[in-house]
Amino acid sequence: MQRSSIAKAITLASATGLMLIGAQAQAQDTFEWKLVTSWPKNFPGVGQGPERLAKLVEEMSDGRLTIEVFGAGQLVPGFEVFDAVAEGTAQMGHSASYYWKGKAPAAQFFAAVPFGMNAQEMNAWLHYGGGLELWNELYDDFGVEVMAAGASGVQMGGWYNKEINSVADLDGLKMRMPGLGGEVMNRMGVAIVNMPGGEIFTSLQSGAIDATEWIGPYNDLAFGLHQAAEYYYYPGWHEPTVMFEAIINDDALAELPADLQAILRSAVRDVNQDVLDEYTARNNDALATLINEHDVQLRKLPDDVLAQAQEISAEVVQELADSSDIAGRIYESYREFQDKVVNYHAISEQAYYNARNPDGGTSLGQE
Ligand code: CA
């Protein structure tokens, strides 16, 4: 009996020891990930998001998880980021969900909805209104997990090589504008062309396109778009923000120990806020530079253009909502949240903006 107990005790001790060694080995495992993006390497604003993410994760994990960031075209083209992550060519990606409308049309709801929610409102819907759960349900079929990873804030209406005084002036223009906004412009007589950011400047300068939108003054100045078109229009009705996305291959994520998963999620959440902060800080100065140093002509989009864009946007968004069960559920959640937040923001954010700046004026440019 005694010998048997001792033998059992020894067996148990060995097994425990092995388990401890196993746990220790797992905690010391290192992971080297690749992150592909749809942006030029190190681009200001949106391109800084993944760079910050990689740095944070390496520091927080004491080097156990390192992430190498690739700009568009370095490992895969900008529009193949989603496939690369789904197939495991890269463990992670940073992009915008409306680029995947060919695979999952409803993905467009999570990037930008014309006349829809701004950055503050989108973040609230995604993180406290069920939006992120729906986004993950949509991507689940592809073996990809998604998190919000930055916002641009309200974008600019775009660059035009001529003045736009009414809807009629849009007719026949060739323009780069992605997502639902592009479809709206298409129905307003504009021929819409899609291309990754890195190709915009050359296309505008060569005359292959007559107009483009990109992001806002900070990024547009960096691309030199003022050297290719003179008129800079606002507001970006088509993109009241773009939410950028971090996408992670499900299998790669599952291989990480729980603490590294927590570090990764925490770092993405940090980046989500940081990208918006950078845009908020830089856009005004960049716009002043565009106007004062590069003689850019700042213009507000004509009222009839905005009114028609709003009317057609409602049709385009409804058609998308009607296109599938999940699109319908996403839009129902989105619209319900927007209705509520607009209702409250009427007497909070909006009332405050109006009280702070009653004539809505700006010291920049001219109308
Ligand atoms: Ca844009």
C-alpha cells in the first residue's frame, strides 16, 4: 500500500512537473507576424496606425509577439489585404472594409455610410451598440476576426479640376471615390473609378480622372493632390468618417496564448483612438498650408449637389440593406443607433457646435 502510494505520488509529481514545464515553454514561445496594409508604407495618419500597433505589441509583450508591417504592394497589393489575411499569407491586415464589397457587400456599412454616423458615433455603435458583433458575424465565414482600428473623422468632399456650381457640372466627370458614396456619385452622372491611394496622384495629374477624393487635408497634402487639381470641396458627405479595420486570421489568433491575445486587442483599441487624434490635430494646419502656400481654392459643395446626394444616398443604402439577410440586420442596427444618437446629439454636440460658432464661419479660404 505504502509503496503504491509513493509510486502514485511520484507519478503525480512528474506529471505536474511536465505540465509546469509545458506552461513555461508556452509562455516563452515567440510569434513573428506579418501585417499587410492598403496604405503606402509609413503614410501619415492611417499608415501610422499599424506602425504604432507593431511597436506597442512588441513592447507590451517584451518581444514575444513581433509584427512586421508591409505597405500596399510590398507583400500583397492594397486591394488583396483581406484575401491575404483570410488565407494566412499574413496573420494580420489594416485596411477599410468597403474595399471588400465584392466579397461581402454589407462590409460597406462598417467603413462609411453617406450622411451616416461620424467617428464618435461609429465608435459608440461598434463598441456599445452591437455593431462589432455584427461585423464579426459578417467576417466569420472568411475565418477572419475584425476590430475597429482608427477613424479619419469627417473627410473632405474631394479635388476637382474645375469649379462645380451645380449638379449639372458633375455630368461626365471621371472620379475616384470608393464605397457607397461612389455609387451615389455614379447615379449623379459621374463615372466612378476605383484605385488604391498610391495611384491617385498620377491618375489625376495625367487626366485619367478629373476628380478624386482621398481623406482630408493632412493626407491629401502628403499625396500632393494640390499639384494635380485646384479646387478643394467640402464637406465629405460620402464619408462622415471612415472606420479603418484591423483584421486577424482566426487560426493565427487562436495560436496565441491568452495574454498575447489580450495585449493585441488592447493595442488595437489604443490605435483606434490614436489615429483619430492624429487627424484631429493635423488637418487644420494642413488645410492652412494648402490654402496659404499652395493657393488651393476651397469651396463648399453647392446646396443642390448635397441635397441630391442625400436623396440618392437613402436609395443606395436601402438597396444594400435589402440585398441580404445580414445586410438587413446590420442596417437595422445601424439606423436604429443613428436615429437615437442624432436625437441626443441635436441637443448636445450639435447644439454646442452651434452655440460655440453661431455663424458657422472659418478663417480658412473662401466659399
Ligand atoms: Ca476617402
